[in-house]
Amino acid sequence: MIKILPNINAIFNLLSLLFLSLGFLSIRRKHVKRHKIFMLSAFVSSTLFLISYLVYHYNAGVTRFLDLFFDFIISHFPCRACSSDGCNYIDSCTAWEV
């Protein structure tokens, strides 16, 4: 049962994307009631994704891929801080301290 959860997670993510997109289109067309239904549906599918994700990772244990992924993400923080967008963000934050 645990091995099928990543596929279920992908389905929940796809449903969330679909509901969010339809909700966006609905509110642009001033269909407020339809927008609320799609937003509630997106919330439910995202919540089900989170539950399924946590159940899977609780039962699957630690894999080497997750360690590599974590190392990859952590190594990008200094790179992001030195990028042009990161420096602009840092400069704008320090400008308020003056």
C-alpha cells in the first residue's frame, strides 16, 4: 500500500493545480460561488496530499535520495544569497534599518 502513495500524491497535486486554475478563471469571470467551490476543493486536495505525503515518509523511512536532495538544497542557499535578486532583497531589507 505504501508504494502506491507517491502516485496518489501526484494525483492530489494535479487536482490542486486544476482546482486552483479553475478557481482563478472563475473569479476573473466574476463567478464567486464557483470560485469558492474550486478553492475549497483545492484546499481539500492539498490537505489530502499533505496527509498522504506524511504517511508515506513516516513509513518509508530515510532514503539516500532524500539526503542528497537535502545537501543539494542547502548548498544553494549561499548561491542564492549572492545572486542579483538575493542581493537586492538583502539591500532592501537593510535599507529599513538605517
